[in-house]
Amino acid sequence: MSDEKEQLKIAVLIPCFNEEATIAKVISDFRKELPSADIYLYDNNSTDNTAEIARKEGAIVRFERRQGKGNVVRSMFREIESDIYVMVDGDDTYPAESVHDLIGPIMRREADMVTGDRLSGRTYQRENKRPFHLFGNRLVVFFINILFKTSLHDDMSGYRAFSRYFVKTISVLSEGFEIETEIVLHALDKRFLIKEIPIVYRDRPKGSVSKLKTIKDGFKVMRTILWIFKDYRPLVFFGFWALIFFVVGLCAGIPAAILFFITFSMANVLYIILSLFLIFLSIILVSVGLILDTVVKFHRLGYGRVINDYLMDNPVHIEKNRMG
């Protein structure tokens, strides 16, 4: 295994914003575990000495001026060439010694993405001082598991390993912390092989401050759930709202219609018109859902062709990355 690691090119990717209290240890720990790896730090407009410290520790420092983790990850994936990619946060909450467990399945062709799972054990629940973040994580992964019929545990982990062709065939659209969810959805929707490896989680050390905001990011969690339904299961999303409008329309229309035929009172006509409008709207929503569901299926077929073209154009990388 160690010989194969030496043959493969490994890149450790660290997106960072104001992590001067922890970044030296993170780089040092990963340098110890992967001596031949290239360690990249992408500084996202830090106002402290994060970049200077990282450079002194031997990391390759680059800058992303567009604020947001999603923007950083997009630049990392686009600019860096490697066989295996390890992405980790710069807050020293993830154990570097677990990196061998993460990259192992990639090397053995068992996975295209391996996630450091914080939630299967009890360390995250014990160490994390922000209980709403745990609730939000579990809520999002709950809906993902229902939609994709999977049994994932940790949707928002910042510690992952990727194969080359996973990184080079994903189109990152997110700008902020929703990037982890987007990566997971991409892997599930495009049928990539996913594996989760339980890891020990530790809370940020003293002097290190989380960039997550409980209320603001809580709204992002709800927005993410709606986005998942709309973009990946449009028929379910629009069908749900169609059902609501249809039921409300019937509830408003049936009593009004009965009273109209009994009393011939024009006061009930408005309710009948409202009912017909809601039922018509529900039909439109179902039609939109069916059309978008067809578009999504054609997109998956087109993406499959992109994957095949990439594999044909990059045989050396794939062969190295797919060693048995």
C-alpha cells in the first residue's frame, strides 16, 4: 500500500478563512501522514496570518477572492491536477491519521468518494458545542436518504477523499457551505461509488472560531432541502405542491357547488371559481414536474457520455487511479 501511495500523486486541499490558530498543526499533521503529497491551501480573503503561516509550513498557497467555500472548492477542483484528492477543513477538527482509511478505498477501486463520517460514533455529539448544526445535518441527510434510497450518515462532513475523474467531472455551482451537500447529491445522482469511514471528531481548539451562523445557516439548511427536491426530484417537488392545491381546491369548491345548486346564491360562485383555479394550477404544476423530470433524466444520460469521454481521453490517470 505504501508503494502505491508513492506512485500515485496525492493532493491535500485545505480551504481556509482566518484559521491562523490551527493551520500550522493541520499542515504538519498531514505532512507527517503523507510525506510525498502536495498540500494546497486556498486562502479565502483571510484577515489574519493564515496564508503566511501556511507558506512557512511548506504548503502551496493560492488565493480565491470570491467569498464562500463553494467558490474555493470550484477553483481547487479546476486548477489542481492529481490522482487522488483529499479535502479537509483547516480548523483541526479532523484527524490526519485517518487519511489512510479515506484514500484506501479510492486506490482499491471501492469508491469514487470517501467521506469522513463524524456522526456514526459519539464524538461529534460530545465535542460539538452547536447542537443546531447536528440537527440540521441529520435533517438534510434524512431527506437525501429518502429521495435516493440510501443510508448515509454524514452529509456535511468537511473531510473527504475523491478520485481524479470524480473531481474533474463535477460542475460546482454552490458558493457557500452548501458545497458538501452538492457534492453528495452529485455523487448519488450520477451513480458514483460512495463510502463512509467513521472518524473521531474533535471540537475547535481555544482561539479558533467557527464561521457557521446558527440562524443564518439554519435558513440555508431549509433552502437546501427545497433545492434538493426541486433540482433532483422535480416530480416529487411539484407533485407535492400540486396535491396541496388540488385538495384545497376540492375543499373550497365542493361545498360551494352543493350550496349553489341548493340555494342558487351567487355568493358561492367566487368559491367555485377559486376552486377551479386551484385545481387548474395543480394540473399545471404536475405538468411542469413531468417535463422537468424528463429533462433531469436526459441530463443524466448526457452526463454518462461525458464520463465515458473523459475516461477515454485520460487512460493513464484512470489506470493509475484504478489499481486493484
